[in-house]
Amino acid sequence: MNRAQLLDEAARTAKAVPQPAPGTGREEDEVLAAYGVQRELVQLRLDRGDRLAGVKLGFTSEGKRRQMGVHDLILGQVTEGMAVADGADIDISGFIHPRVEPEVVYLLGRRIATVADALAPDAVVAVAPGIEIIDSRYENFRFSLADVVADNTSAAGFAVGPWQPYDPGAWNRGVVFELDGRAVHVGSTAAILGDPRRAVVEAARLAAAVGVELEPGWLLLAGAATPAEPLVPGSHVRTEIQGLGSVSFTARPAAEVAA
Ligand code: OOG
Ligand code: MG
């Protein structure tokens, strides 16, 4: 099995694989090769009938970079099969060691192939609060930058709240991330690349590495503004973004999943 097939099987069987031995090449070459693995990995999902829903950025905030010990931005791809409905009650027994984090989600209004497209007034047409489920396919959630790029940036699920018209002036909004009704992290959308609008420019730049052009109607998950938290059976997870509303879901208790 090649690397993409191994990672795909890890996700399908909910069994982590060992982190690969460190590469010997230059990191930038390894990361570029890893985007090729990601492309193959996502293609395996598409071959089973799933469809691309958009892209996500990772490590756009200092909080996340520090938590995971990495230093650079990464891009992953999200599919319709990963979507979790707002307010849903979900079975998490198919994940390995899922974590959740608050996201800002943008709705793209045009095809974006270049940085100029990313800066066009209709690049982003709406914005919503989101929650991402990440589930590294590597043991102990440990990886290098190239490893996590190959693993489609740990992408496993996402929930999107109500859409609001995009207001480029309102980039500094409070983010409250709650578990079981308690605020566990409080942050600001300004923690995402300083200004989350830069996310669109960075996404356009990195998407070229996996050979995709961003499409109108696609989502862009701009990256968590705070560190991630473990998602356990019974957890109720909620993100509220000031002025944008909230999104939530519940992980079904283990007893109900077994029943
Ligand atoms: C990689 C995914 C990072 C974010 O929002 O920063 C990410 C990981 O932490 O496993 O999605
Ligand atoms: Mg994320």
C-alpha cells in the first residue's frame, strides 16, 4: 500500500498508523511531495462517491501552532461526507481520537485561481461560525508538517452555523468555544493570520499545490482561533462568534451508540 492508501485505510477502520520516519530531504520539498499524497488521498474519497465541499487552512493562529509544534500554514480539503448538521447528535465511534476547534467559515462567491481573484470584492460572500472535527490518522496525534499535509491536515468533520453577509470591516470578533456549556477557550477572529481575510489569499496560494482552483459555493475554513479540545462521547460542543451567532452539536453517549 502507498502512503495515501495507508492513511485512507486508517481513517476508514479508525485505527491510527505510526508516524513515518523523518524524511531526509529539504522540508519544503517534503511538504510539496506531501500535497501530492493529499491529492491522492482525497481522490480515494471522491472515487467512493464523495464530493469536494471546499478547503481548510491549518495553523493560521499562534495558539494552534504552539499546541501542535509546527510553524507553517497548511491547506486541506473538506468533502460533503464530512459535514455535520448544526444541532445534530452524532456518532463519534468511527473516529480515532477526535478533537474539536472553533472555526470561521467563509462562503466563496467566485472561482479563485490567483491572488487577484482572492482580493476581488465577491471572493467571499458570506461568513458563518463553525466547528471543525480533526482526527489525525497518526498515533498520538504526532506529526511533522509534511506528515499532516499528507494526512489532509487531520480533516474529519465540520459543522457550519447560520450564514451572515460578509462584512470585511468586521474582522475582529470575539470567539467563545464551549464544551458542555462551559467556555473553554475565548479568542478573537483577529488571531487568524492577524486578519482572517488573509485566509482567502493564502488558500488561493496553497490550493495550487494540490492542483485545485477554489470554486464558487465552496467553503473555506479559515483555521482555529484557539487550541483544539478532545471530543468525547456525550460532549456538547458550541462555537459562538460575536455578531455572527452560534453552531453546535452533541457527540452521542457511548451507551446509546452501543445500544
Ligand atoms: C492539523 C489541523 C490544523 C487548524 O485549524 O489549525 C487545523 C491538526 O491540528 O491536527 O485545522
Ligand atoms: Mg481547523
